Amino acid sequence: MDLFLVGRVARAHGNKGQVIVNPETDFPDERFAAGNVLVVEQAGTATPRRIAAVRFHQGRPVIALEGIDTMNDAEALAGAELKMPASELGPLPARTYYRHDLVGCEVRDVKDRVIGTVARVEGSLERSHLVVDAEQGEILIPLVDEICRRVDPAARLIVVDPPEGLLEL
């Protein structure tokens, strides 16, 4: 089963076993909904846990997981990765991509010259950029239609038409 990171436990919150999550998703409302099952990975173990309750505070989910009932239980989860099976991620809107689908894609310009490989995707859904490992170091390329002319995760290829100077920054 393919699991994908949707968040990391930042710390315990309160004394009833709740934790604050640093989301690693553009869809925190969907990923951290009550009833969803997250796989909690920490120290080589993976434990599925259902979200019993959720609320958002300053943009971050504060969740209660079944089986985590005390502050000590919650404190022990600090740093744990929260993952979901790929089958539960659901479809995306048109011209929107999962970050994990873009990592590893080759980036070429419109003249078919290799620029590098996507190392990671950073930023929010509205302001994402590709972090590309290139010969001259890391390059940040905004993930916008005007620059990213073809995004084809299945072919592991992204074709860009960068404005003058972007690749030299």
C-alpha cells in the first residue's frame, strides 16, 4: 500500500490527548476530517488511527486520535509523520497535481534542453514552486501555466518556458 505524507505532529495540545499538526497538504480540511484514518509513523512503527475530532487553530489542525487519550500519549507523538493511503487521496481539480507526483520529474525547456530534476515542491496551492536540482544548483520555478507549459507526471516530464533570467537566479 502506497502511503503519502499529509502532516507531521508538532506537539501535544491540552491535557486530553490532542495534537497540533503541521500540514503537508494543500487540502487540510479534507485530509484531517473526523472519521478519516491516518497512519501514524514513528520510530519504525506504523499504526492506523481514526481521527475522533478536529478543529483548526491558526490554520493548523488540532486533532484527537482514537487511542490517544492523555497528554503523555500525545507528547509521545511529537515528530510523528501522518500518512494516508494513495487510494484515499481522491481526484484533484484540473491542472492541479499531488506534490509527490512531481518530485523526480525531469524539467526541460521548450527547446528540449534539460534543466534538472524536481527535488521538491514548496509553497501553498496558489503559490507553489518547483525546487529543481540543476547543474548550477537549486532553481526555483513558479508552478504557473505561463511558465510550466506541459506538466505530465505520467511521462515524468515538465516542460517550462522560463522568463529571461529566471534560470540564473
